[in-house]
Amino acid sequence: MTVTIVGSQLGDEGKGGVVDVYGDPADVVARYQGGDNAGHTVVHDGEEYKLSLVPSGAVRGKVGILGNGCVVNLRTLFDELNTLREKGLDPDVRIAERAHAILPFHRVLDGIEEDVKSESDQEVGTTGRGIGPTYEDKAGRRGVRIGDLLDPDVLRERLEYVVPQKRALVEEVYDIDVDDLDDPDAFDVDALYEEFREFGERLEEENMTVNAGAFLSDAIADGQNVMFEGAQGTLIDIDHGNYPYVTSSNPTAGGAATGTGLGPGVVGDGEIIGIVKAYLTRVGSGPLPTELGGVVGDTPGYDEETEGRNEDLATYIRDEGGEYGTVTGRPRRVGWLDLPMLRHATRANGFTGLAVNHIDVLAGLDEVQVGYTYELDGEEVRTIPSTTEEWGRCEANLRSFEGWPEVDWSEVADEGYDAIPENARTYLEFISDELDVPIYAVGVGPGREETVVVENPYE
């Protein structure tokens, strides 16, 4: 059986925690897209693990797969594996030979390109980890795949083809002398060859590479349970998000098929769980119709002198929820839950269940609001428009709910759904009814044990 975990919003919904909650019956956890820009935090046995590439299930002894839809920074991967081993864990992580390697020049170019875009207010808000440039090379058929690292001749051939192009881009387009960069070796064929051939040797020695589609298909045929773990969220999907403020891959459920080598029927025949944060956050620029406050440099048209926003409430929720990027530490923009966004995500993914996180963060507020519909050019709309420009003109029509008290959330987790404060249950059931999708789990704290499980998708 398969279970697919998908972010329904703009990322940061708590997907890693849900993977951890439902991880016991899973034998294999497979990441199907993204790279080490996808920070997630997992709490297990009282220990907090901040991961950006290793699949969440690795901290619980599951086989982790980085599928062909991923882009892999091997420096990050081995650093994370070494850290987990120092903590006494023995992670079993395999990488698809069809996955693409992030090379040092991808990270350098990512930073240069974002700096150029910032001069014209076109910055996307990337993490600077080379994700976009690596996917660009994948689409341009000049990428270096993990399987290439296993063959020294192929690796050198790939590098000798692509590196001169990247060097020319830096020097002739951006007018930067490579020797003036912090990492000039990022554009040196010999230096790259030596480093990545060593990575290839380590991958071979540790038997870490697989044909992901065949590996996962065999696991399913053997009766194993497989969980597909998406990174980021639906609204930054390159096809279904608010372009151009998107990532370079498909976090939506369809990406689980293309990013692992399995057919869409395999994904569709399983459970697809949409992860929902009880409010809304975003890192970087782009529309956010339910935004409460603002973040300088991210919120369009916002500066420290801007008036008319609920800064105190935004700051309260941000601090209570720890809304700062796992990878970058950047403050996240904060808004009320956005139902037009969730209607879009439900349609694009085909959710069979919802996991709603961070109900506890909103405890103690007198009132909780929800963006129910939008007003766009004088008309009421129930889902996000196709273009970012139209979405930016949307104003949220809000509905209000009575707040719920602060309680002992660990007791709530022990006692179950009925122990959730009545007003919070009203809020949850409103979301479920509007989306016509049942609630499978409710997060009331950061740890695995602080989740109220209503339905187990493997049962």
C-alpha cells in the first residue's frame, strides 16, 4: 500500500512530523522531488532532528529513498548522515541513479541570479542552494546524474561539457571574474572531478544507489508499505503554484509518480494526505491575501512604516509557532487560513484525508478568522486565479470563529479528538466540510506524541 504526504499550502505545513506519526507501518519512505532547500524538523524520543535532505523516516529505521525527481547535494547528504550516525542512528538511505546532482557552480549561480533579480524586484526568495539551476540543467539535458558519478569516464565527459558553459555565463553574461568568487573551484573541471568521483566511490562502497522505480515496485509487490514524502507545498508547485514565485519541481501528488518511476495508478490507488497548517505562512515574495502583518523585503509594497496591518497578532503567531525557516532562519509571513488556496490544493492533489497542524498555536486568541472566498474585480471567487497578477488583486472575504482556550495539549493528545476544545473542533470540522475531505490527524504540538490520530491510512 502507498500513502502520499503532500503540503497543501506554501510549504512549512509540518509534513515531516506527519511522516513520523504515520511512519510505523511504512517500510520505505521515498522523497519524490526537491533538494536540500526542503527543511523539516522531526522529534523522536525527545530528540529534535533538523533535516533538509534525508527522508524523515530515516530517524525511525525506515529505508529512505531519494527518487529520480530529487536534486541531491551530496555534501549535505553525507553531512546529515554523519550527524545522524553520531547520534547513534543507522540511517539506510538510497539514491536514485536517475536523480540529478547539485554541483557547486549551481549554488554560486543561484546566488548571482537572485542578486540580479533583486535589483528589479523580481527575486523569488530562493534558499540559494542551487535547486533551480540544477533543474534548469536537467531540463536542458546538460545535468550530471547520480549514476554518472559511478563511471569516471562519463563523469569527466559530463563536466567537460557543462563547466565551460557555466564559466562563460559568469564571465560573459554577469561580467564577473571567476577567480574573484569565494569558490573559484566551483568552475574548475579537475577540482569538481576529484570531489565528485570520491562521492561516487563512497556511494558504491555503501551500496547507496538504486533504480528507484524498480526498487519501489518490487517493495510494493512484496507487500511492503511505501510512503511518498513531498517537499514544499502545492502553491509553490512549478505548474500549479503562483508562478514565478515557485520551486522548480512538482510537490503535488502527481510528482510522486514522475519523481519515483511508478505509475500514477499506484499513487492514486493509495491514500493522499494533505497537510494543512491551521493558519498560513510563506517565505519570500508573492501574493498572500490573508496576510496579517508583513516582512520587510518579502511582503510586496511593505516597509517598516507601513500602517493598517495587524503586526502584533502576526508577531504573536510567528513566535508561538516558531515561524522561521528551518534552512534559512528567515521570518515567515503570517496570515489566516486561506480556503480558496485549500480548494485549489484539494482539486490538484485529490486528497483522501487531511492532517491539520498547529491548532495549539492559535489557542488563547479571542477570535480566529478564515479567508473564505476572494473578491476579484468586483466578483466573488472560491479558488485562486490562474495568474499571479490576478491573485495579487484578490482581497480575502473573512469568516470569524470564536477562539479556544490554552489547555494541556499533551493530555489532549493522550485522550483523543473529543478532548480538543469545542471551538477548535468547530474550526476543524468547518475546514473538513468545506473541502469534503475527512480529518485524519490533528497536530497539537511539535512531537510525534503530540498528534491526535483520528484515522490511520494504513488500516
